[in-house]
Amino acid sequence: MALLERVGTLLRANINDLIEKAEDPEKLAKQLVLDMENQLLQVKTQVAIAIADQHLLQKKLTEHEGAMNQFHRKAELAVQKHQDDLARAALERTLSHQQLAQGFAQQLEDQTTEVETLRNAFLKLQQKLEETRSTCEMLIARNRRARTIGKANAARTLTATHQTAATLNRLRTTILQREATNTAHNLLEAEPLEDRLTTLEREDQIDRLLEDLKSRQPRLP
């Protein structure tokens, strides 16, 4: 049966492996549970139908066995009354009901096997569904926890990166400010060229005036 084949596929499925390898584990887990619930409902329906058919076959078997026994007694009565024609007719009906009873007995045996197979499949799938629900809940929780930790790590990394960049920017700004201050200080301390030339000319002028004053002083005898 195609239904039992689908059930077998679900029962053989490695739920952990399927979910852990899925691109979206949570979505796949929910879909697996939904598929199993649908299959379980179908199997349950088939079990109910099979049991109903089993009861019907049992009823038919009982009816034909009863008719067979009834016509056999009538055949015996006809023989006792020396009515061979009636006895033969009764025996004909007896054999007919016997053959039908044998046919229904075989069908009932097959139906009983099918009912047991479906019942076992239902119980196994029901157990698998409970296990899958528990597994899915656990794996979904693990997946959510892993995503949360991943986001937290990413946030910490991003924060650390921003902090590092901010620190480097502050250090770079401080260095630039210090370099600018040093340059300005050096410029302030350095004597401009024009000032130096002016000072030199002034000293030269003073020297000439001094020599002139000296030359005007009367010479001693």
C-alpha cells in the first residue's frame, strides 16, 4: 500500500540529521511534524475502515456457516424421510454455503493481517510523532539559542570594532594636534630672516657710529 510505504519512509527518516542539515531547521521541523500528523490521521482512518471490513467479513462468514449447517440438517431430515431429491438439493445448498464460507474465511484471515499491519503502523507512527515532536522542540531551541549567541557575538565584535576605530581616531587626532602645536611653537621660536637681517644691519650701523665717535676723540700727546 502506498500509504504504508509513506509511513515506512517517515519511520526510517533520521529526524536529527534532516533538521540539522536544513537551511531553515525550524521550518523543516514544523513541516515534518505536520506531515506525520497528516499521515497518522490517514492511517487511523484506514485502520477504522479495515476493522469495519473485518467485522463485515466476520458477519458474512458467520451467516454462510449458519446457512451451511442449517441446510446440512435439512439434508439429514430429508434422508430420514427417504426424500433423496430434497436431500440432494439441501446438500447442494450446503456445499454452496460451505464454499462461500471458505472464501470469506480466507478474506477474513487476510483482512485480519491487514488490520494488524495497519494497527502496528499506527502505533509506530504515533510513537515516532511523539519522538519527533520532542526532537524538534529540542533542536528548535538549540537552533534559536545558537542564533542568539551568534548575534551576541557579532554584536560584541561589531562593538569592539567600533571601539577600536574610535580609539584609533582619537589617537590620530591627538597626534595631529600635537604635531600642529609643535610646528606652531617652532615657528614662533624661530627668528624670521628679515628680523635677523635687520638686526645685523642695526649692529653694523652701531659699529660704524662707534668708530666714528672714536675717531673724533682728541689724541693724547
